[in-house]
Amino acid sequence: MDIISIIAGLLKGTKSLMEFEEQIKILMQKAFTQWVGEIFEELDKIIKQEKLEEGWVYCRSDNRNIQFLFGSVTFKRSLMHDKRGNSHYPLDEWLGLVPHQRYSPLVELKVAELASENTYREVADILKEWTAVSLSHTTVGNMVKHVGKTQAEADKALVEELEIAVSLPEGKKVDYLFSEADGVFVRGLKKKQSMEVHHAILYEGWETNGKRVSLRQPTVIMTTEDIQTFWDEVQATAANTYSLEKAQVITNSDGGAGYTAERFQTAFSQSEFPVLNQLDTYHVAQAIIRTFGGGKSEIKEQIRKSIRTHDLDQFTLYLDTHESTLTDKKALKKIKEFRSYILKNWDRIFDWRDRVKNVPEGARGLGAMESNQRHISFRMKKRGMHWSELGAEAMVKIKQGILKGTLREAYLKHRSRSERKQRNLKQSIRMSQLLKQPVRPSVGVKHGSVALHSSSSSAMGHLSKILELSF
């Protein structure tokens, strides 16, 4: 019975369109898992023959099962020994399957992407509902660590390549580059343990779409590793993306440990101009609220005005006058800490637009970091979440890879077939001929008395045409 007759039989035998669709989903999963398994086995025969002609020795055939989004595929492949006696599964190597891998690369990647926005249990439930994949939340966590590690390794390689390079890469030339950096703490597994997620963002300016303003070409760097590793990754990312020799780099931070002006200067040292680093206005505003409380007050307005106009004498006068009226030790301590914070960063309190010539059209004040920190806080701080060191680093690297568009490339770097393997296989395999070979009948999918057989010439003919276009 061909595929059209089977579908017609399902339509007649079901009581509603919903039931029909559910049966079609099962039919598709069963059919394609069977066909893919048979194609893999035919490929194995061809590859085995090539290796025999090269002097390899056939040992035996072993079963393997891989879970794809469309279903679980079982197939046999040949174990062979090369001329040196080393063991290989040539089909596994050509497909890019590593030992003990149970899930396809796409499943692992999609699990990681889903986990960047959902809890591990939610990811398992979503996949079970919408795909043929069934896994535990523990397996989701292991996949997250595995995929996140590949992005971390790619970032490390970028740093190492820059260290040994004899010249800087040729990157995009820009007149201005903006960068902001800050940290956010997430809870560790141990009591009172926390980890800092170092977070930086690079961007070229702003874009306006109606009333909506967004950053132009934003690039993020995130890690829970030590602060030096973080800044090495910032520098490597900037150097591999931009040619900054003639660019004015403008930066913004709260001035805390690890995010000083000196750190920015080193990270963007390829620029001929000094890096401008301003104190983040959000943190100034927060410091004022912490010191003088919420709500309106005359002293707060006076302090704000003196900071905004950069009038140090007025700032000191207002603060001294207010301090003289206080007797509470906690209030006096807050005043002392506030004074120290502002005076330490006094030269960094400015609007960058007042310090550069030829301010770009549509230029805005800096302060995008706080809203961008939500990528971390919404996923990693909600509902009292706790993280292991490996889990936290993997998650921030996945978030980074998704935002930068590099996660898929980093993950698939060691999973793709080489150009040589692909070229050699194309020369020896015509997929249309492969699909014309007889295949064993299967038990297939049954609905009532309807059964699907992979020897259906119509269905396999269509599949042959599709695959022939790809090879």
C-alpha cells in the first residue's frame, strides 16, 4: 500500500481532524526514522567497501540508536580496523557522531536554546509535547553544559589566536565604538555562595524605528571566569570585529573593582585616542537614593544639580551642610561612603557628548547595561535559582552565543563533515541510485489494518528526488 492510500485510510478511520493529525504525526515519525536508518545502512555499505579497498579490515556490525527531533533512528554500522590496527566506525565519523552520543546535534542545540529561556523541567515538557524527543531534566542540564562548553572553548581560542598573531585582524572600521560593562551575582549551590557574571556589551551607536530606539550592532561578552579572562575575551572580540586605530572608544561603568577606566583602556588599546570612560548615571542615581532616601527633597535636588553641572564647590558645600545636621551614625556612614564614591569618580562624571567633536547624529547618553543585564537576571535569578560553577558558565555562554549568533557555529565546529570527506562521498555516491536499491520491509505504522512499508515506490521516489538535489 502506498503512502497516499495510507493517508486516505487514516482520514477515513479517524473521528476528527485532531485525531487525524495526531495519527499523521505518528506516521511521519515512524516512516522517516525507518527510511533514515535504511539510508544510513546503505551509506555504511558503500563507505565500508571504500575502506576495504584502502586496506582496512572489517570486524563486525554493531547497532546504534540516535534520537532526532523527528524520532529515534536505529541502524547497523561497521566496526573496522585501519592499517595501523586502530578501531573505527567509518559511518559515525562521516556523520560527525562522537562515541556514546545518543542525541542528534540539532536536538542538543535546540535543548540548549530552549534552556536559555526555560527551566530544565520546562524544556523536557516542551520537547515531549511538540517533538518525538523524550528526556529528563538531568539530561537537559548535561546538554546545556556540553553545548555551553563549546562556546567557551571558541572564546578561549579567539583569545589564544590574538596572543600569537603577528598582526591584528582586519576588522570593520568605525568612527565611534561604545562599550559598557558590569557584573551581576547569581547564587551558588553552597550556602551564602555566589558567583559574579561579568558582562560587557559593544555597540556602534543607536537606531530609531518610530519611537523605539535600539542599539546598533550589539555584541555581548559574558563569563563567570576570573576578571582577567573576561577582559581578555572583551579585547579579543573587539580586535576580531573592528579596526579601531582611528576610532574613538567611549565606555561606561560603575567604576567598581574589575570595571575601572584602566581596564577599558587596555581592552581597546589599539585605538590611537584615549578611551573615554564615564561613570554610569544609573549608579550615581542609585547612590543618591541609598544616601538620602526615596521621594523628593531639597538636598537631593541640590546634590543632583551640583553633580550635573560638575560644580565641586557646590557639591562639597551642600554635602557638608547636610552632614552637620545629622547625628545618627548610620546616616553619617552613608554620607561618608557617598562622598568617597563621588569624589573618587569625579573626573568620570560627564556626558560623553560634551567631550568629543562632531557628535554623531542621533547620539544618546550611555546606560544600556542595566536593561541588558535582564538577559542574565530573568533566567538565572528568578525563583531562588542556584547554580553550579559549570552550569552557570555554560548558561551564560549559551546566552552569549545566542545573542551574538555564534552558538550554532561554535557547537558544530567539530561535528561537521570535512570538505574532503564530503567531496569524496559525492564522487562515490549517487543518492538516487542508493534509494533504488531494494530495502527490507518493515513492520511500519498501523492504524486499523493500514500498514506502511518503506518499499513504497511513490514515497521513496519523492525522497530520492529531494536527496539527489542535495548531493
